[in-house]
Amino acid sequence: MKEQFQARMLRVHFTEADKWQGEPLYKAMIAKCWDLGIASAVVYRGVEGFGASARIYHARSLSFSKDAPIMVSVMDEEAQIDKLIPHLEEMLAGGLIASSTVEVIRYWRPAQDYPVIG
């Protein structure tokens, strides 16, 4: 099945070293999105990037660096995103939030179409 609609997408940029209340910022953001019932939130870990500090952040060793750029991409209806933004603003000590209106095309299969395992 296919559904098409407009939504709002946020892209939140910061670094892997950023924290919120002692835990990695990206984990706190994902938890808040979950709590608010946000439709979609994904964390991306970058290889290299820079921001307002003019400092270049990079993942020297992809498995051990704690200085890599992070982007959290969040997508939902306008009203849901509006509920989330004040929480993100409180969590971010430095970084960037980019917001855009997007056309979403969602594909899914009804539950009865999924194979039964076991």
C-alpha cells in the first residue's frame, strides 16, 4: 500500500561528544522522540564535518572516535514537530537545527501479508 502526504523534517547537527544529563545527546534525543510519539527519528554518524565553531570534526577510527559529527533526522506532522522543538532547544548546547517541509511517500504491507515465522 502507498500513502502520500506533507510532513516536516528536522535535521539536528552536533558532535558525538555532546551530552544531555550525562548520556550521549543523540540517545537523549531519540528517547524524547519516542516519548512524544514522533513518527521517525534516525541517528547518522558522519565521517567528517564542521560547524559554527569552524573546527573540523572527524571519525579518525570509525569504531573508537568520540569526535565524529552526528545528525539526527526527525520526521512527522507539523504539530508533532512543534511539540519536539522546545525539548531539542533545551538539550542543544551548540549545534544546528535545519527544518524543511517534505513530501512523504510511505509504503507498507498489511500485517496479514507478512510471513509467519516459527
